Amino acid sequence: MKTTIKGITILFALILVGCGGKTEEKKEEGFSVQRKKAATEQPIQTNTANEVKASERVDMTTKGVGPIKSVDLSPEIDQTMATTGKEVYDQMCLACHRIGKKFIGPPPNGILERRTPEWVMNMILNPQEMVQQDPLAKDLLKEFNGSPMSNQGLTEDQARAILEYFRTLK
């Protein structure tokens, strides 16, 4: 048994010594061409540095595509509705959306500072048509690597409760 272990150890050491430490000198044969840019070439400028990500873009005019045409928000947050909204959010949305950080989908905090309540509710209730017809939803789909939001089959009351919960997030 000891002989076998010694043999394997010696074989392993020989393999390590045989594979390591070799340096080969590179021979420069032939010729090489070094090109310089012509003085008349202008660098190509793109707008990507100046473009705002879809998740950060502010659009307080679009209502989106779907059943919600108008939402009236009271000045005070309805805490009971917000609690219900948090429960629905934790059960149905948390798999893809994290508060405060980009995940599979965008974070919900601050969404009502960038989107209308109607747009948010239509995105919750009608994600397939929104991605097909709403330019902002299309851009979000691109930004989040083509991961479409799935329709969770929520009711308008559940979507409204989630919206109220979003109002509590800063």
C-alpha cells in the first residue's frame, strides 16, 4: 500500500515538473504591418452614453395599454390597502422584483415618480399587450434581457392594492 502511494506521489511530482516552467521564445518571422488612422477619420459617436435606461426614464403622460383608464389617488396612503398590496406583492411579484435593486425585473420603489398609476396597473394586469404595444414596456423588455413579465391573473382590486403598496416605497 505504501509503495503504491509513493509511486503515485512520484508520478504526480514528475507530471508537475514536466508541465511547468517551460518558456518558449517567440520567433518573429516574416513581417508585420502597423496601420495608422487617417487624419481625416472622425471617431464614431453613439448616443448610448447619453441615453437613459428605460427603468430610469420618467414618463408621466403615458397610461399604457389595458383596462385602466383613470386612477384617483388620495393624498393619504390607505394603510389597509397597502398591507393587502404587500401581501399580494410578496406572493406574486417577489420572484422577479426586488425592492431597491435590479433583479429579473425592475425594482418597484419610486415607480410612481416615473410612471402614471394607470401605466403601472396596466402593466400589472396586461403585461403581454403592454410589451407588444407600449414603447416604454418594449424598452423595458430589452433592458431586462427579453424577460417578459408574466400575467399573474390578478384582479383590478389586487393591482390597485399593489399600487397602494408601491406608494409606501421610497
